[in-house]
Amino acid sequence: MELTRDWVTVRASVVLTFAVAILSILAGLAQIGGLGVDGPLAQYVPPVVRQTVGFTGTITGFAMLGSGFALRNGYRVGWYSTAILLPLTALQGLMQASVLSFPLVVLSVVSAPALVYNRGRFDRSFSPSPTQLAAGAALVSALSYGTVGSFALRDDFEGVETIVDAFYFTVVTASTVGYGDVHPGSGPESDIAQLFVVSSLVMNVAAFAVALGVLLTPAIEAQLSKALGKMTDNQIDLLDDHVLVLGYGDLTEPILEELAARDGTEFAVVTTDETAARRLAEREIPVSNADPSDVGPLERVNIAGARAVVVATDDDARDALAILTARQLNPNVRIVAAATQRENVDKLRRAGADQVISPAMLGGHILIDCAFGADSDDATAELLGDLTPEEAEDERED
């Protein structure tokens, strides 16, 4: 049962998407390089179509990689793009009519049910920042300028006859590759074309540089944040109506497992333990490597919008400071704490915790009550403050 439940999950959809992407790239490259072994459908598909589909299949594979990363981060746009690309990869696999492309067709078909089943799990919206929008607009504008301009001046260019030639020239110029097969003419009559090429080169190189910077900077930041155990700005922006776990101790892992089991519950950890922060970041758990008793880190993880705060480390003194700070920043948030020492239960309550539990006292009390045949819920209610000791004693006597 556990194996079935594990595979019908978001992870299954992500893994299958990446597998389809890699197969699409490999099958396309094999077709382009003439390495494909003809399949049963080869006699029905013209060679030019198979060659063309090899190119488009490779491009689709790279696009599918992007969709896979979007799915991995839970974006709904990733789900939509994958849903569009999967039928396309299957169709291209059929059109390549190669033995190597048939696994691509099969895997594309197999991936579809898992994607549909997990549709509701990809619910994060993607809102590009103003910088990303500006970079995209600059790139499109620069490419349009070069394409339209070179096509309009095609009489002054050697090698530009169609709009495709103009686009090819613009991309080659922007990438600074400069094959030399397309270029402006020489002589006074081509001065305008030469000046246009200079302006197009400057605009496109600048636009490409800005676009790459905007795209690569978040990825580099995410990797550095993961290595240092810090949340990225995107993770912080998504925190709202979440649970904050302040500090890291023996109870933290069971707490995180319980929170992860509750669908739709967002949570984050703030701890000074660098090793624990790195491990949590590697598991893609939002974590901030900072002191949870400081105002700045708690404001950064949006304590004002938190639904609850859990404080459960092995140091009651540090927990008390974290509780005081959390209560100061959000007087209305519910704070639950675990006291390592029984005598510190009241102290943590006075610090501002709504509920304080002593794991040692709780475990001992429940064990003894269960040994005498009592209901463990009564002991739990007493320790949580829902029953007075006298009421709990009456319950045990009944």
C-alpha cells in the first residue's frame, strides 16, 4: 500500500516529466544524427518530416525540462505546460518512426494519468516580478527590432531574403557567433545597413545579458540559500497563514513530520543550528538560519501573518526568549511550547505561551494511567489544562 501511495504522488509526476524530457532530447538528437533505427511506421513518414520532427522534438524536450522544474516547485503553470507538451512529445515520437522514439511515446502516455491525478497538488501561482517582465519585454523588443529592420533593409544585405533569414541573422548577431553567411553589403549605399547592424548588436547583446542575469540570479541565489540553510525571497513571499517552528531540538523532526502530513499547511523553521538548517534546506523545507529570539528574523518569516508558533528545543531559557519575542511581534498568534524541565512549565506560560507541554511529565503520566487501565485522553487533557487535577482524578475514579 505504501509503494502505491508513494508512486501516485506529486513526485511521480515530476520524475515522469523529467524522464519524458530526457527521452525526447535523446530521441531527437539520434534522429538528427541519423542514428535512429527505422520502425514499422518509417515507410509511411517522409524522411524530411522525420528529420524536421527530430529538431522540434529536441526543442520540445528542453521545454519539457523547464516544465519539470516548474512542477517541482508546485507551479500551476508547470502543470498546464506539461499537459500541452506531453501529447506533443507522443506525436513527435510517432512521427520520428524510430525504434528509439517508441519508448518516448509509451512514457508520454503513461505520464498523463499521473499528471491528471495530481492536478490539484500544483496550486502555486506564478507572478513574474517587474524586473522579469521588463527583461522579457526588452528581449522581445530587441529581437523584433533586429528582425523587422534587417528584413526591411534586405536589399542592402547579402543573404536576407525572407523573414526567417532576418530572424536567423538577428539571433546569430545577438549571440555574437557571427557565422558571416549573412551580412550587410559594402559601399556607401550600405552605410544605413551597417549602422543598423551596430545598433541591433548593441541592443540585442544588452537584452540577452539582462535576460540571462534575471533568469540565472534566482537559481544561483536558491543554490546558495540551500547551501547556507536560508530561505529564498520567493519562499518568504509565499509564507502566509503558516506555522513557525522556532529552534531545533529532539522534538523538531516529529513536529515537522506531523505538519507535512497536513495537506495545505505551510510551515517554516527558524534555528541557529547551521547543520540542521542545511539538512532541512536540502529536503526543501523552508528554513532560516537565524536566532529565533531576534526581532529581525521573525519579521522576515512574516510572523505577523502566522497562524501558530511552536517552540520546542532542548533549552527552556532560549525558548522563553523566543516566546517573548514572538508574543511581542504578534500578540494574537497562538504559541505552543514544550518544556524540557517540569519546573519551567509555568515560566514558559508567563513568557507568553498559550499552551505548555512537558513531554517527560506527559509520557510518565500517560504510561502510569494506562498501566492502571485509565483512558490516556484524560491525562492528556489534564496536562494541557483542559481538566483540573481534581477533575482528572474524578475521571480516573469513574
